[in-house]
Amino acid sequence: MKIKEDETISRSGDFRFERRRYPRFSVDLPIQYKINVSTNRNGRAMNLSEGGMLIHSLDQVEIGQYLKSRLVFILDSEMNTIETDAEVIWRDIYFNKAWGDHRCGVRFLDLSTKDKNRLKDFLMDLSSESPH
């Protein structure tokens, strides 16, 4: 059986095994994104890795859709911004369909070397703060 990068496999009852290339970190960061050439939309990145992120938004997106995203975070007392193209690899309705609360997982497609290094530094900083 072939397993995709972010696929979770359920084996025998309550046990779940995950195969991911990069560890994920819980965050709550503002994000702006565009779908196609639309205007900027706001959302929240709720988890983050070197390979992608989980986005909460008011917009429902489709699997395979491309987003231009801008993520803002603080590292070493400085505001940092990472801009990237991303592909929606999964989606679902999260809290309340009537309110329009949606979430989706995106995979980063095009991170500059500078942004990749900033993201790695930010994630390393998060990992040093979390209890082990």
C-alpha cells in the first residue's frame, strides 16, 4: 500500500500512525491568502511545518486549488513575513457550517531560500520552547 506524505493510517482500533516528512507545531498566526487573483482574504494558521500548514478561514476551498499566502510571525523580537504559493491538499468544514468556519491543509510549493531559513528558525525556536 502506497502512503501519501500527509496521510494518516488507521491500524487496529484505537491506534493511529502518521507518516509525515516534517514535524508539525501548534500555532495561532495571522495569514493572508489569495485564491486565483481574488482580493486578499484573512485566516489563521493553526499548525505549521516546513512543508505546509493548517488554515482556518471563512472561505471554502477545493482540493487542488492554489493559494498565494502570506504568513506573519515574530522571531527574535522582529516581525517576519513569509510569502509562498501553496496547494490545498485536504479540506473540511470545522466548527459551524452556517457561520462559514472552514479549514484546509496546504502544502508549500515555492518558498525562497530566505523564507525557508526564516521558517526553520521560527520552528526551531518553537521546539525549544515546548516541553519534551
